[in-house]
Amino acid sequence: MKHASGSLPRVRLSAVLAGLLATLAVSLAPSPALAADGAGPGPVEPGVPYYLVATKLDRGLTAEGDAVRYTDRAGDRGIPVVFEKDSNSTWGEGYQIRLRRRGGTPLLCHSYQRRIVLMDSCRQNPWTLVPSGDSFRVKTRWDGSYLYFAASSAFPRDKALYWKDQYGEGDLDFMEFKAVKAP
């Protein structure tokens, strides 16, 4: 097979082109960290019920009045939550999180008392999911700080779900969660 000097045979050119297209597709795909942080598909699917289980405590979430708290027993997954996509133009994309309980599905909102409470509506920035190994931390931005789901240092005596505005590696107060699909 003869070909002009400096040109590639047709078979080799198409293989090179296919390789370049594959490399381009991989480089344009969102990274898993960005995807889980609310910029694309993450560890949860919007509208699907999940148990939100704190990995270090092996407890899910429940409610007492308007206060969100951890379940009483290890292994208890609690009440399912539903993640709803929220595009906040100021702080980016994330989720509003609803607790699915009898009598309504109120939102998980942060309060000035450092607790996560249930409200019918709350004016806040969306919650984002920050990957941490095979689990994630839940955070939002408020007044220039990031607020993370946390537990009291007095746990298990105090089972309230709190928020904390600084994250320190290995700090038990900051909780990591797994989303377990609910039936």
C-alpha cells in the first residue's frame, strides 16, 4: 500500500482520532469530588428516600418535636430523608433535605442555637455533600462560614443533631454519613 509522504494510512488516523476523543471525554467528565459536592450526580438521587446514618455512631436521624436528633440505639436507621435539588445562585447547587415523618415532611434547617431543627420552610443556602472516603459530610454556608452536621461532645447523653462551623480532622463532633436507600 503506497501513501504520500507525511500522511498516515486511513486505519491509523481513525485509531488516533478515536484515542483523542476518548481522552477528551474523560478530561471533561466531572470529578467524583465535584459531583458529590452538588455539581452533578452524587451519592444520593433527588426524590429518593434514604436513611442518613452517622457512620461513627451507627445511628440514623429521628425527631422529637421540631428538634432533629440521633436515634436512641446503635443500628437504628431512624426516619428516612429525601434530598431535593436546590440551585442557589449565590452559593451554588446543593440540596434541601426533608425528613419524611407522619404529618408532614419538614425541612432540616440550622438554627441560631446551633441545632438542626425542622421547619416548613427555611431561608438558607443549600446543603452540600462533601465526600470523605466511602461516606460524606453534610455542610452549608452561612455568614461566611461553613456549617457541618455534628454531634454534641456530651453524646450519647445529648442526642441532638447540631451544626459546627469549623472542621478538624479526627474530630468526633463532625459526623460523616452514609445514605442507605429506604424502602
